[in-house]
Amino acid sequence: MLNSNSAKLDSLDRPDSKLSAEISTFKSDLKSSFVTVVGQEVKKNIECVNLEVKTVKRKLTESIDTKDRERNIIIFNLQEVLDSLMSKETVMKNAQKLKLMSVELSKVWISNDLTPEH
């Protein structure tokens, strides 16, 4: 009986046996499903990181824009009439003189907002 069981065990252990082929198939299926699961998780994590990077980039851009604007001077409610045109011309001439005073002031500029008022 021991010899017959040993012979059966040897027949199952051969590389060309049906059990060996099924085990090999199962191993390859298991490897491919593991690779798929890991790939999906890595993809999800990369998408999360990309979203966070985009958020940080947007916030940095907003912060830089805010920093650039913090020294701006805005004059509101100066009506567009002939008298104010003369005033604007005086302001613009003096701004040019201001720019010539020093290097720091050469970065100062004044523009006319042409946006229509509602």
C-alpha cells in the first residue's frame, strides 16, 4: 500500500501532470490579479498626488498675485470729465518725475482703467 501511494504521489508530482498544470495556471492568474490590484492602487495614489500638486500650484499662484498687488494704489470715483482729464494729466506728468527720482521709484507706474462703469 505504501508503494502504491508513493507511486500515485510521484505521478502527481510530474511536471506534465494535470495537477501541476492547474497549479501553474493558478499561480499565473494569482500573479496577474495581484499586479492589477497593485497597479490600480498606485494609479489612484498618483491621481491624488497630482490633484494635491495642482491645488498647491494654484494657491502659490494666487499668493504670488496677491503679493504683487499689495503695493498697488487705486484711485476710485474720479469722474471722466474735462476737469478731471486735466487732473489726470497733472498726475501722469508728476508720476514721470517720480520715476526719475530713484531706482526704487522707477518701478512705480500708473495706468488708466478703461473698464466701463455700470
